[in-house]
Amino acid sequence: MKVGFISSEVYPFTKTGGLADVSGALGKYLGENGVDIRVITPLYAQSNVRSADFHPVDFLQGLSVSFNHRKLYYSVYTAILPGSSTPVYFIDCPELYHRDSIYTNHEDEYLRFAFLNRVSIEIFQYMNWAPDIIHCNDWQSALIPLYLKTLYKWDKLFKNTRTLLTLHNVGYHGNFPLHVVHELGLTDFMPLLDDFDTRQGRFNFLKTGVIYADMLSTVSKTYAREIQTPEYGHGMEAMLAYRSQRLVGIVNGVDYTEWNPETDREICKNYGLKTLNLKAENKACLLNELKMPYHFQQPLIGMVSRLVEQKGVDLIAEVMEGLLEDFSFQLIVLGSGEERYERYFYGLQARNPERVFFYSGYNNTLAHRIEAGADIFLMPSKYEPCGLNQIYSLKYGTIPVVRKTGGLADTVKAYDWQTQQGTGFVFEHYNAAGLRWALEHALNTYAHPEAWMKIRIQAMKEDFSWDRQVREYLSLYQKLLKMD
């Protein structure tokens, strides 16, 4: 099976979020399962390509694509995805991709990713390689299904190619003014675009992909249902409901070679189910490193997150001061985002210097050490397509406190005090009372060591490995190839 995989970011070369992790992992594990997969992504100024096998593709140098009257030049480089035999092809176009950040607010943002769509198709043409499936990801590659049905319909190379669009987060559409349709060479195909959007004077990349992809997937079963409702559909619920027979949810896997307390090189002391007592050494090490006092019997809550409204920071701000007054615990937060949220955590730290630590930004080593050292992991998202940190936390025996939404609902089993079954603490309604209840439940349970040890063991036995989850993608690919 031949699969072209198009993504705006691929770990470990580029990363701003979970999309990169999924792209890198799927590239690796699909290749290990016999798929001829070729990954295509932009070469940004921020791309980490310090790899010995990074080199130009000799027949893909000095090429060009025309958009309206504008000609853009590019070359293609390649490297092997680490830990695999999967080739990754990097589109080098400094004019578009050598910017201060991977994603921008520049007026030509639409062109940066329409370019990714068209060049990906043309790379396959230059290779004379006919993919059975082109797997697109989010709005940045969502125009490929339409381009194959319009500008590239003439090429018999793609006669039997099917398209899959994975929706990692429906909240990001790629909405642009309608005039960009002309600049993207799609003027003659205006009747094919969503009529409501065109009447509103806009062109929506993601909705276009939802309309024309042969199959749609998203990153959890619950999220697949949620996005068909007004609360979570972000204005696309009607179209997603219309295409529901072609929409499936597959929970993201985790690469346990990267996130496993038994082998993690970033943490102070490796541990596992048989050596759970060593987890306490990671807690002591983390607190010492951050110059915070260590109290063996006091729980440590960790949080690693983008600090945006989606992640439930407003709820945290409503309940945390009261909890700090009523319970003995410490809190470590790693993340960055909206200034108001960063100010809140800086203030919380200033008022509680021995109990709260805030690190603004991203630090991979600290992220691993929080997972290993914390007792409780906080993830009260307003919505969460899948989420990865709660899955990492399960593996590390760091019990998640989550809201029942999206992938959080699919991966964390609510703890029941009577049966002592479950892997975390789950609240349903998005409000401060719900979060307060869940955190109180977790903190009170922590005070009972035998119960806490049991929930920890149950969490660590959960399996969300890519070895397992990749089978669902292989099954979906087979189903897609059999469709008319």
C-alpha cells in the first residue's frame, strides 16, 4: 500500500503541538507495518534537520509552481524519520517558510499552505509515484482533495488515489477572504465551493476538505460525535453531520519509546510497575531542582499545557486559591500562551512561592520530569480532540484529573471509590464546581495510600501504544480502498 502523508509539522523536525507527534509516529509505525509511506512537510527556518542523512533530492531542485501570475520556486530535501526507514521530504521555499514562526498572521498565510498542497501533488508527479491514499492533516493540507478533482484531474497518475482528511482540531479552519480563490487558481471551480461561505465572502480550507475528502477521521471516538453538535462543531457541525457515514474516530497512540518511565532518559530515576517506590525519588528530584520544599505525604499536581481558553485555565483560576487554602499540596505548571493566563500563574507563584512554580515556555526535559515526579496531572479542558498528556500521565502513574470530553473521555476511566476501579478523576460539566469536586476527590483519595497505589497500577497497565492504534489506521485505509 502506497500512502502519501502531508502534514504542516512532523516530530522531531518541527513541533508546535500534538499534530507533530501524531505525524511522526504514524510515519514510523505505518512504515514498520509494510506501508510504503512518504511524508511531505515544509522546511521552516525553525526545522531541526541536523541529521547526517539530510540531503537534496537531485531531481527536485529549482522547480516552480505558479499561482495566478505569481511564480514561486522551491527545492526538495529528504531525511529518514529517526527510528524508522520512512523518508520525509522537505519543501524548501524560503520566501514562504523562512519566517519568525511556523504559523503566522501574515496576509499570505493562505498561500503558504496552498503551496504545500500543490507542491505535494507535484512531487508525486515528478516521482511518477501513484499513491493509493493521500492522508491530509488539518486545514493546512485540506485543499488536496479539491485540487485532485480540479487542477490535477487530468493526470491519470491519481486515477485510483483516495483521500483521507484527519481533523486534529476543528477549531482551526483556515478561513480567508474569498478573493484568495482567484489567486489559488480555483476561480473556474467557484460553484464547487460551499455556497454559504462564498455568500459570506470567505473561503474555508478545512470545510473544503471536509466536503471533498473521500474519508474523514478525527482523533477520538467521542470527539467524532461532539463535532457534529453546535457546541463543538465551530460552525461545521452541519457539514460533519452530513458526512457522518464517512467520519470515524481513532484515538491517538503514544510512542512509548519516548514516553515510558522505565526507559525515559530525561527523568532522574527510571521506574515501572514493579519499582513504583522509585517514583517518589523523581518527585524529590523535581522539587529540589525547582528549589521547592519536598514533603513526602503532600501531593504534587502537575500541568503541561498551552495556556489558552480551550485548556480550562479559567476554571483553574476560579478554584485554585481556595484549594490552596483548604488542602496541603504543591502545583507545578509548564506552558505558555495568552498573556492574561501567564500573568495569573506568575501571580499565583508570587503569593505561594513554596507551593507553586510556573515555567513560561516549553522545556522537554521539564515536561518529562513533571510526568514522572507529579502525583496528579491537571487537564480540565473545555474541549480536547484527543490529548496526549493524559495518556503519558497514565503510563507514568501520574493520575489525571480531566473533564469528560473528546479523547479525555475515551482514555481516562472515572475512579469509583466503592469498587476502587478506574484510572483518573473525571468531571462532566464545564464549570468551577465540577473541577473543584474532581480535585477534591483526587486529593482526598491520595490520603489513602493503598487506594492510591491501586489506581496508579491500573493507570500504568493501560495500553495506548502506536503498535495498537496503528492497526485502526490500517483497517481504515483498507476500507477506504474498497470504496467507490
